[in-house]
Amino acid sequence: MKSLFFVSLIVSMLSFAAQARVYKNVKVGEYNSVINLKDYIGKPFFEVMKDVIYPELNEQALNRTGGKHLDGIRDGEGVEVILGDDVTTYHVKYKADYEDKVERSGRSFGAVGFGSTKQYVADASYKHYLRTLESILRGSDEEVEAFYSAIIKLITDSDPTELAQLEMESKQVAADFVAIYIAEQYRRLTATEGEYLGRSHRWDDALVQVTLVSAFHSGQDQMQMFYEGEFTSEVYHQNACLYKAPGKEEERANTEKRQARLYDYWQFTVRSECPGRSGVNLTRRDFEKLGRALTDHLSDSIKELDLGYGYQKNFIKAATEDLLTGSFEYEAKDFSSIIVDSLMQVRAEANLISEELSK
């Protein structure tokens, strides 16, 4: 299969607003709060998040210290959530839910490596995550399917065992995904003191939806995406801060565009000093429009599944909502297979779908 990905991955230690901080061979301290996800296999991840991980993050907030986040990892500060023998995540320096600006606190790290010295430790930004997701989606159908199956089964029934079978780069991306996912769910839960997902800070929802629609982009010969509502292959450089920028018509008209990339689902807001606050939630209208288009293409098979009206309107959005809350009609194994099979179908038919959307 041809691929849309042509630019090599550059790993650098820049500000996490644009790039991740990626570290090699980090000596990790001994953690007082350790959660092994394998102990909870069979439960929806949201139950584990709400009943186990959230309370631990909230409690460990009382023990946080100053200093850098990496120092927290070296000192064993915060919470470790283990995903396998060589895959884990660290969550450091989060505030408790009663503290001011708790949703802006803390950092979560994905880590890969055996023993107390981890070969790979990443403070993954969204741009870094999407760049590396691009990279692994250049792989074979088998590896792409294995990646999606691993992360979705982890969410449906807290089963992380398939991560062990992934290739090294896919393991790293999966670890980063889970680290970000836990961080965003904690932040969203703080609004309700851990009772249920709040209506604000839907960053976990955006993360999952963009990850799922990426399967479609991985099958395109040339990447085309909904960008400001239009299906196109050309976008503005993010640092130009011209995405949905009112009042900048002249500047937009005189600014050269470039080929779209998967990380263009991450944008800077133009409502503050730019570049300023950023995220994937800013492109929600675009990735949800794509979700509806993919659903139209899959309409016959989705209707046969009898998953409900929401799935017939936007399969990606509805599946994400059920994944986030751990509520789905089918058994976890079957629900995971439905999602993965659908993603692999849109990957296989991506060029046909793109042709339809370009008319």
C-alpha cells in the first residue's frame, strides 16, 4: 500500500507545546504508587480510571515537589501505571481536584524498556504523538491492525497484553497514547471530583477520535483532510496561526500553503497571543465532519450491527464516546473487533473515499 508519509521523524528536546521531550536510558526511581493494569483485565478501562487511577493521582498530588517533571520520574514521584513487562507510564506533579487550575497541571510519560533504566521515556506532546503515529501507520496492514487492536482492547477491558507483540516503534507510540489518555481523563474527571466525565476539557475525546480517523489517512496516496470545513491536501503552516483566523483574509491570501500532515489536527488557538495555547480539540469540527463522511461510506455495514442511531450518524464519534465511558452493547472482545475491522476497511478504501469527497 502506498502511503502519505514522506517526512522523516525528527526527535528533539524542544518546548512541549510543539515538540516532545524524548529521553534515552533514564534511571527511574522506586514508586510508592504502582498500578499494574493486568490486575484489572476484564473491566472497562474507565472503571479502572475512575476507581483506581484517579484516586491515586489525587492522593499523590499531596506528595508532589517542585523541580522538573523528569526529576519526578527519577525520584519515583506520582503514579506508575504498568502496561507490560517493558511498557509503562509515569504520571507526575498533578494537582488534586480541589486545587486551582488542576486541569493544567502534571505531565504523563510513556516509557519502554526493561528494568529500572528505561530505553525510551517521552513527555509526548500532541504534535509528537501525531508525527510518530504517522510513522507507524506507514507499516504493513498487519502491524497497523495490531496497533489499533492493542490500544482499543486496552480501553474496552483493560487488557494491555497485545502491546507486547508490537514492533518497538509501535510500542512507543502506544505507550505515549496511553500516557496522554490517562492525563486527559484525569483532567476531565476533576470537574466532577471523579464521579463522571465532565462536559469541559474533552481532550480525551479529541485524542481518540483523531487516532481513529488516522486509519483512513494511512491508506491515502496523498493526504487530504477536512481543513476549515473543506476536503483538501493543502494547509497553512501552524506557526502562521491562520487556521480559522477571522480578519486575516489578506494575510491568508498571501501566505503559501503546504502539504497536509496528520499533525495538522493539532493547531494553535488564534483567540490569544499566537502561537499560544494549542490542541487537537481546536479541529473538532473538521475531524467530526470526516467521521460523518466515513460513516456514510460504511453505512450498510454499520446498520447491520444495530449499534444505535449515534453510530449511523458518526461511527467514530459514537464509538469514542462508548470507549471513554466503558459502555457498549457488545462484549468487549466483539466491540473491539467491530472498531478495528471498520478502521481497516476505511484504510483499505481510503483512496476511493477520498475521490468521492473531492467531487
